[in-house]
Amino acid sequence: MNTTTLIIHPKDPSTVFLNDVYSAIPKKLVVQEGKTKKEVYEMIDSHEQVLMMGHGSPSGLFAIGQFPETSLYIIDNEMISILEKKQNNVFIWCYASSFIDKTNLPGFATGMFISEVGEALSCGLKGINQQIVDESNCTFVREIAKSIHLDSRSMFKNILQSNYKKLAVINPVAKYNYDRIKHNELIHK
């Protein structure tokens, strides 16, 4: 088993801020484009920890047109059989928690995650500007990066007690996102 952390983060200028989640990981393989779904599946199979991040929905992580021979998603139901064997999955995209709930996958996940002003407005938050969103994004990423070396359950516990929790008291975007963070335990089959 490869001890390098696999990061699946489709190339997209609107999610570049997430790079800081994994920038300090010493042994990593970052996949942003150019692989087929079969190749990504095989990479997941050969790595102990998998971080998946970008834009998504309850059905999976969007491919953003970066992966040949894929449909809308690079991570979706086709990856369940391999992801359910992993204990330390990290799913950071909008509605990733819905994806892991319906698929019974273990790991750390975000719910609907506001990372842009337009998303805040569509979620009913009023008076949100770019500074508020940036403060939430930067603090979240910084706190995740501090815990990324831990197992997903410990990461979850750390985030619940982190500076992101403190920010959620005064920043409505951070509050919205913080309230939707979750962790699923490994279910032995």
C-alpha cells in the first residue's frame, strides 16, 4: 500500500484556495486533470489516504471537464467499492456529507459549503461580501491543514474545537459551513 496521500482536486480557479489544505503534506500525489476514471480508481486502490476536493453535489465530485472519458463526476457511485475500504477519506465539496451518507462511506466531509458570495446568497445569507467569504475559506483551510496528518475522526474532532469554531460565532458563512461538517465511521461489511 502506498503511504503517499492521494489528492483528487480537479483544476478550477475558484477552488485554488483549497491547495493550502495539502501544500505542506510531504508525500503526496496531486491529481487535477488528465486521468481516466479507471486510472483514478486504481490510484485510490493503491493509496492509504485519499483527499477529494473541489465543486460537487450529493452525487459526487465534479470532474470540471478535466478528466477524459468521464461524465459529470470524477468521484461518484462508481468509486464506492474502493472508497469503502479506506478509513481516512476526506471529502471537501458542496454536499459531500450527503454523498457519504447515502453511500455509507467513512470519513470527514463538508455539507453544502459556501466558498463564493453567490453561494451565500443562494443559501439565504444576506449582507455577505467577498471579505467575509475569504475569511471563512482561509480559516477553514488553515485549520484543516493543521489536522490533515491525523486520521479522519481526529481531524473532525479538531475542527469542531478549532479557530473555525471561534470564527463561526461572528462570521455567518463560517457558521453555515461549520454546522454542516460531519464524520462517518467505517462500517465493517
